[in-house]
Amino acid sequence: MPTAPHFTTTQRAAAWFVHAFTLSGLAWATLAILALIEGDYTAMWLWLGVALVVDSVDGTMARKACVKEVLPWFDGGIVDIAVDYLTWTFIPALFMYLALPMGAKPLALALVILILVSSMFCYANEHWKSSDYYFVGFPAAWNIVAVFMYVMGTGALFNVITIVVLAVLTLTPTYYTHPFRVKKFMAVNIVAITVWIAATAYLVALVPDRPLWAVLAFWVSGGWFVVTCAWRTFAGADRH
């Protein structure tokens, strides 16, 4: 009968450090909610930005530290989903209701509920990533949608249509690039997401002002992902 592998204290400490790093997302989410309640939208986006950076790297850290093997009884994936639902979906949806034009209040409320419910078809979907690590179906990235609407100052009609379309796309076989997992053009993807985050942070700090160079950086870096998502979607079914 095979014996269970023995892990050193250092390996266990490293695994717990990764879990603690992921759990820090709950702190950033709390700070973001408090900022939203206080109407400090710049601070809210700052904390959501920190949470986004944590989420961008904790998966790589977890794989390097072999957390599933070292601490098999503690499921970091569940922690990650809980944090993601708060920071990628729930808080941005509340922000959209409180701060963005979304029509009459009953319509805005219905749209928020649509966002929250449709997103569960992403988080609860066991096949939400393709074999080449693209997200399958819109990946409930409502923080990206909300910050886009915020810095670009989009109107109610655009916002309503966009929310409905993206909620529907959650249930469709469309593909979306994960910048840190998709191997194709990975270097370009990482540069693009870095530029996009920097440009977005600058625009958030200056709302409602929009310097041309920041807008161009925002659109070019973001447009790269639109192109890669469209290319992968038109390429067809999952690749093995």
C-alpha cells in the first residue's frame, strides 16, 4: 500500500502563504465595499485593482507551491471562487446600480439581478475553461465592464444593451483570453493587460477627464483582447 508523500515544514508554510495571499482578496473586497458605501469610487476601484492583481498571480503561485498536493484538505479553488464572485461580479454590479446610468430603478435592479444570476453559470460551470485555457462563455468579468462604462461615460441605452448581451454570452460557446494561462501570444497578452490596467487606473483617477494618450492606450491594449477572443471563437470547438 503506497504511503502518503511527506512534505517539509517549508513546503507547508509556502502552501499556507499562497492560501493567505488568496484570502487577502476578502480584505480588499471589504475595503472596496466600504469605499462604495461612502461614495469614494476612486478608492473602490483601487481596492478592486489590488484584488485583480492578487487574482492574476495567485494561481501561478499555487501551482508552483503544489498546494493541492501539500494541503489536499483545504480547497483553495473554493476560496478563489468566493473572492472572485465578490470582486469580479457582486461589488461591480452594485456599483453599476448606484453609480452608472441604467434606466429607471426597477430596470436597473432587474439588470443587477441578471448579472448576479447569469454569473453563477460561469462560476458553477465545471467546463468554464477550454483545454487551451480560454474561458468558455463570458467569464463574469463585470469589473472590467463596469470600469469601462465608468471611465468612458457611456449612456443608459448602451449600458442596458451591453449587460443583456454579455449575460447571454455567458451561456454561449464563445472564447475569452486568459492572459496568464493561454500560451498563444502569452508575452503579448501580459504586456497588453499590464498596459490596460495602467491606463485604466490613470483614467479612473482623472474621471471625468480622459487624456487622449490614456484613452488610446486603453483602447489599443483592450482591443488586442477583443481580437484574440474573436479569433479563438471563430476557430471553433475546444482544442485538445
